[in-house]
Amino acid sequence: MRSPWKVTMITWTTLQLASLRRKTSAFLVSRSISNQVMNRMHQQQLCLPHSKLFLSTTTKTIAPKIVAGDEKVVQDMLYRIRQCNNMPNEIRASLIIFEIDGVRLGKVRPKMADILCSVESPRGNGPIFELIQPSDSAGSPILTLSSKVAGTTVESRTEAVAHVTNELRQQGVITGWRDELFPVSDSFYNPPWFLIERAAVNSLGVLEYGVHINGLVKAESSGNGGDSSTVMDPPPLMWMARRSATKSKFPGMLDHIVAGGQPAGLSLMENVVKECEEEAGIPEEIARRNVHPTGVISYEAYEPKREKVSRVVLFNYDLYLPHDFVPKPVDGEVEEFFLWSIDELKDSMAPDYPDPIKPNCYVVIIEFLLRAGFFSPDTPGYLDIVRELRSGDCR
């Protein structure tokens, strides 16, 4: 009969040997798996272009490629953006705030503020606009509507401001009359304080909203006769319009297929559908089915000759149109429509391009080109574009 200590020793030795076998087996399996993974990685590296090796330690080999010439195009695009976003700092610092009941609504040049305050009420009870000194006497004066003269309702303010704008129209201060009312508010989502003739919006420097539609057509793929997963979709084409030579602003210039201001009383989609039908003959069912909102652009512009301040917010849309659809002029504001390639859009950014696009259409097209990935973010100036596309009041 074995002694207890010998049995214990044998049992312990057996357990140790079993544990050693398990550890050895696990090590061999682990090393085998590691070798398989490394072999697979090595095989993948041999199959991949050098620029896609994720084990590379040099940033130069993994950085996205910057297409030759893109750096110049990006600088050209900045030039085009700054044609709209052109508010000098010294002018911005001189602007007088237009507000009602402490709510800021607009920004006005001092000379324009004096012109607005010069128009008397038809009732003979004083000027409709007035400059007041804030409680902090050291601060700049504030332009406001006289509640005693203009009243305190949307209707009474609208009527009073209409008298001022009509007077300034007769004096030649306000031009390009549209007979279209725009809401005046501190935010797109807040109710208006009053309505104002569209042509007078920049006289008060209030927020003005619009919709711009990139009319696109998917280019047909040529195919490669092989695996469809390797076929790259060709870049889309964009429909362009040429403005009528009789337009009061930018006659004969290139334009979006559809664009328009956002009037009072319409939702954005209602306005998009309306503009599509009126400007390009696009049926409502195509517009509603195919249009997609893509973002917003905002900027501030200054017109030194007329002392006007434009604070613009544009709602952007992409509208892919059927291959067999051809837009047609409807309201007489467009002379012709034609398709452009992405390369033609890029070429048009050059400052000396002989047939330029309307300035605010450039900024929407530029946003599309970046969003659709036609420029590498590594291109110098890319972030400047992103920043300046939304440098205005976006509210």
C-alpha cells in the first residue's frame, strides 16, 4: 500500500505535466495563428499598390493624392467665394444695428441709416425709422422703427416700411423692384416682425434666404466587360442656364438651372417645386421625387456704390434629372440650358474665365464640388473654402 505522501506527490506531478502540455499546445497554436496572420498580411501587401500599405511608416506614401492643378483651382475658388463674401473688416465695424424691441434684425451703413430716417410718415406724425442712443451713451446709435409711427403689429410695420421703400424707389435709392415680399426676422424659424419688398432687403441688411438647385445628370458608365465591382461611376454632368439679356441683374451670365429667393408664405419645398416649374419646366412629380437637401451656405456682401449690406443664407439642393429630360425656358428669364462636365465647372473658376457664372451660384457649385469629393482635403486652401462657405449669420 502506497503511503499518502507518495500518492499526493504522484497526483501533483501528473497535474503539473498536464498543465505543461496545455501551455505548450496553446503556445504552438498561438504561434501558428500569428504566423498565418503575418503570412496573410504579407500576401495582401504584395497584392496592394504601395500607396495602400497600412504598415508604412512614412506619411508620404499614405496621404491621398492631390491632382495636378487642383491647388490653383482651389485658389480660384476662394477668389470666387470672396466675390460674394467681401465684407471688409473696417466696413463691418462701422455698421449700425437695426433692431426692434431689443431684437437684432439687420446691419446698416450710417449713410443708409440717415436716408431711411429722412422719410416722414404720410400721416405727418414723424419719421418711420429713427436713430436712438442706447442706455450706454458711449455706444453706437441704434436704428429702429418708431412704434408711435409704425405701430407694433406685423401689418402696421409692413405698411409703414412699404411707404419708406416706395419713396426710396422713386428717389432711385432702391432699384430692381420685384413686387415680392420677404419676411424680416432674427431667425428663419421665428415669425416675421414685418414684410419688406425683396429689392429693399439689402437696404436694411436683414437676413435674406434663398434656394439653389444643382441640376445633375448621372453620366452613363462605359463598363469594362468584367467584374462590375471594379467599374467606377463617371462624374455627373450639371445643367447650366444662361440668364436673359433683359434681366435687371447679371444679364446674360451663366446661372443655376433653378434658383430663387425664399418669399413669405411658402415652405422651402413649396418654393423649390414652384421655381423648378417656373424656371426650367421641371414637373412637380420629378422635383418632389428627386430633389434632396444638401446643406446651407451663408455669407455677407457689401456693395460700396449703393451702401448696401447683403446677409445671405442659401439652402442647397441636388436634383438628379432623367437622361431623357431637357429643361426648357418658361418664364422668359432664361435664354438657354446646356450640360457641363466637372472639368468645365473647374475651368470656370479662373478669374479670367470669359463666360463667368453669377457670383452666388459659384459658391453653391463650389460646395458641391467639395462635398462630392472632387478635391482632396490635403489640397492647400481646402479648409479656407469650408470656413468661408459658412462665414455669415446662419440662423
